[in-house]
Amino acid sequence: MTTDRGGLRARIDRFLAETGPAGRLARVVPLTGDASDRQYFRILFREGPSQVLAVHPGPIAFEMLPFVNVARLFAAMPVPVPAVLHHSDSLGIIALEDLGDVTLQAHVGAASPAEHDAIYREAVGFLTTIQRRGGELASPEYVPYGVAFDVEKLTWELQFFTKHFLEAYRGAAPTDPSREALAREYAVIAEELAAEPRVLCHRDYHSRNLMVHGGSLYIIDFQDARMGPDTYDLASLLRDSYADFSEAQVDQLIAFFLAKRGVADAEDRDFRRRFDVMALQRNLKALGTFGYQTTARGNTVYIQYIPRTLNYVRANLARYDRFAGLRDLLAEHLEELR
């Protein structure tokens, strides 16, 4: 790695000198970052475990960071998250436990059916812990309890799909009457989901935000946690744009989730309906993100995940008569839904 104009390497070297292990430093390896303005580096030492540095653009207030706040909440439950090893407010750097490079998405690609089922049951089990312990640990000191998926947020996400997928990515030009009709359909979905009892949600719980390390599963990218429907994270996991599931697998994992919660049969049937509505909203939002990343940021990696996500949308629109109007409106612009 070469020194950049902003003195990035100098900041890293100073951080390592201040936190102790600089004499054992072997190599600094840039990692692919997320969609934020942070940069990530793996720090390899001649002896001992590696670390990952999250390098912010400038100074930070460590105690005020949502990531730090939610990490403490999740650790108190406990569910497995990467440990924070060191930090420097002035240098804007946080050192984290290195969980390696194997996401759940990558792991299940080479897993046996039995291994696939077992690790997804573990992931679903984490969700029941987050929801149960999230209720028990509720406190104003934790950021997620002050923000929720309300009507405004859920509607914004659906409009994000219209703007960045339908219009920007697919080049659709809905008429004013079509826009008004879509807005009415979106309102029904958003109001229904926002009215459900709220639980603590990870917010982005899918196979790229779960890491397999040392034979164990860990949760990452949890800084946007908030309150929302009890179906939200499960829909993210089982209607994942990055992973394939058979309907039998989805049914079995939903049943496992409900069994962990001790749900009665009548509620079981209603939960599946609510799950499907949540999955529809979640998948439309994902398509909006893929369109935005492609057209606004020039990041084409997400194009490969669009067909799977559209398949989920098509299946849910076809499953319920109530969505016939929405299906017709979207099918005017998306041939995959016809």
C-alpha cells in the first residue's frame, strides 16, 4: 500500500504505534468497503491474530457512533458480533476483531444440504434472541429504540424503488395516473406494516452480513438497527437477493422461527401472510438499491442479483389477490412480472 495524499498510511501507522503492536506489523491490506465513506484495511502481524481497521474520513466521537452503541446492545444479549479492540477519536480509526472473508453467502455455496440447514437455523435462532432480548433490554440509552420503520420510512423505501429502479434503471416513465395509483398501493402496504407491533430489527439481516469464522456465525453491519415488524429480519434472510432457497426450506425455517417463539397454529397462518407482505416491500426496496448503485454510483456488481429479486416479487404478487392492482401497474414497465 502506498501513501496517499491525505496521509492515510501515516494515520494507520500512528494508530498502530499508539495501540502497541507496530513492531510486529507485517502488512497492511486494503479491503473492499461498504457503501459508506469508511475505508477498511486488514492488518497482518508477524505474530498473533490479524485485525481489521475501519478508517473514517476524519476524527470521530467513538462513544456517539451508532455502530458502537448497537454493538454493546447486541453483546449484552448476547449475540456474536466482532469485538472492538482499540480506537482513536483523533485519528478516526477503530480496530476490530478480524472475522475473515467468508460470508454466509460464500459458505453455503459449498455447504452440504445438512450444513446449509444447520447454519440457517442458527441464523434464525439469533433473530429470536434479538427480538426477545431486544424487548428485555429496551432503554433510551440505545439508539435503535428511538427510531422505527414507520409509514414515512416504509413509503420512502417504496418510492425509492420507483425512482431508482423503475425510472432510472429500467427507463420507465409512469403517467401521472399511474404514479397516483402506485402511491395508493404503496400506502396500503406501508400503513399495514407500520401498524404491526414492533420488535428490535437488525435492519439488513442477510447472507452478506453474516460471517462464518472459526466454525461460528457472526453478525456484522448492524449500525442501522431500529424497531420494526417481527417479520422484517426474517424476510431479509429468507427472501435474500444473494441466496437461493427452495420453498420447502423457507417453510421449514419459518416453522422453526415460530416454534422458537411458541406460536400457536392460528398465529402461524397469519404470520406467513405478514411475512409475504414484508418480503414484498423488502424486495422492492432492494431493487431500488440495486438500481441506485448501478445508475448513480456506477457500481454494476448488483445487476446479477436483480433476476432473483424480481422472481421473489413476482411470486408474492401472484400469491395474493389483493396485489392484482399493484402487479398490473408494475407489469406495465417490468416484463418479468407479466
